Amino acid sequence: MPVLAVAVAAIGAATGAYTRHELIEPVARAAACMESPGPWWCLLRDAIRIAAQNFVLAGIATIAALASLLYKGRAAVIALMAAMFLGGAGLYLYSTSLSAVAVILALLRAASIDRT
């Protein structure tokens, strides 16, 4: 289970890196969103940016990691995978400290799932 959890975190990190470097940070994308009838993806860009900077993604990842510690069975695995994906994405999307806590908690739970 820990190997699968790390793979899910890596997929989340790759998704976060792509989102950050292709959608959020390019100056041309920001300039396109400054115009009054902006492209359709400007709302998505702003929502991701605001959620990441206000620790929404990392907070959900931490809550999911804590939920995986409290539950057993399928619910624990689903919460664990959600925590790893969102935590991995949060490591690239401006929420590094809280995302790191979520990933560590989820990794501890992933190691304990194998033993039960």
C-alpha cells in the first residue's frame, strides 16, 4: 500500500506542477484574464489559485489524512488516496507546509494498513 500511495502522491504532484507552470504562472495567461471577456478557463485558474493560496487544498488533504486514521476498510483507503493526491498537488500549488503534514500522516496510515 505505501508504494501505491506514493504513486498517487506523484500523480498529484505532477498534476499540481502542470497546473502551476502551464495555467497559473505564465504571464500571457494572467494577461488574458485581465481583459473583460476573459477566456473560459480564467474562472478555473482563479478558483485553483485562490483555493491553493488559502490552504483549501491542503486543508482538505489534511482532513482526509486524519479521516483515514480514524476509519477502517474501504473508507480509510479512499480517504488515504484523496489525501495523497491533494497533498501531492498542494506541494506544488503554494500550500507546501500543510500539504507536507497531510502527506506524512497519509504515509503513516498507508504503512499501518498493510499490517492490519
